[in-house]
Amino acid sequence: MTTAVPTRFTADQMQTLDRLVAEGVGGNRSEVIRKALECFADSVERERVGRMIADSYRRQPQSATDDAMALANGIAMVEAEPW
């Protein structure tokens, strides 16, 4: 089920929308707009997660012990490869 959402666009935005349809980004204007919304929502979510990660490191910064452990684990994983 879908719901119509009346929206106004400028002439430039309509040209962009029509160009994207012509380029095959979507089969019609509505599909391009839906894809754009999905991309925007994904971008907003990634930004939210990034802020959470950065805030976490601000609250509890990585220590020298953490760095040494990460390096040791990286070396162990490379050495385990059957090159």
C-alpha cells in the first residue's frame, strides 16, 4: 500500500528528477523520489551511529593497552593467513 504525498518542486528540481528518470535511476519520478528517501534515511542513520561511536570514545578513550592489543590481534590474523 502506498500513500500519496503532495509535494512542490522547483523547475530545477523537476529537471533533475526527469534527468534521473531518463538515466534509469528509477522507472518514474515516484521511484526516484522513494530511492532518494531511502538513501537520505540511510545517511542520517549512519551519521547517528557515527556520533554514538565518537561519543563513546570521548567518554572512554582508547588506551595504550587497547592499541597494543589491536596491533597484536592484527599481526596474529595476518600470520594466520596461508599466504
